[in-house]
Amino acid sequence: MKEISTEKLIEYAHLVLENPFWIPELETMKNYQRLHDDHDGTFDGKIIVTIDPMGDIHIGTDRTRWLRFRNSDGGGLSLKVRNALMILALAIKLDNEKFPIEELQEE
């Protein structure tokens, strides 16, 4: 795979976040699930994403504890999920900057 600079990847992330899109290979009302990296053999702790027929995205877990998706240096097995979650974090940051919700602001 061709190496891409971090700066270029960040530019692409912003491009993806600022342009609405639909990924045709995804189905509505299907639970896309992924087990986190620290389940220690229990197979407990999944992140779940569902897209409804209106295109709204629902995210949850099968429990309330934090789930960890490690980077490649930390033995991660879900590197694409980790990268997507980093884009999600950036999207939250950018939306919070543009449309702040006072109750959610960190102290």
C-alpha cells in the first residue's frame, strides 16, 4: 500500500467530514458490531453501529464500560475501526466548536 503523509490523511479526514455521503455497500437496519481489543477472552464489549432508513446513525455498546480499540503499536486488531473512531472524535470536536452545547463543555 502506498504511504500517505499524516498531513494528507488529516486533509482527507476533513474532506470526508465536510461532505455528506452514503456508502452503498452498507445496509440499513443492520447492526455492524466489533469486539474491542481488551476483552481478555470474555468476548464481551462490542461497539454497535446501525443506520436507520432515514440515514441516521445509531451507536451503542453491549455494555456500559469503556471499550478500547488499540493502535498497531498496542496490539490492536481493529485498526480501521480505531481510525474511524478518531474521525468520529474529530467530527464531535468540530461540531462542538460550531454548535457548542454548554452542558457538554469540559472544565
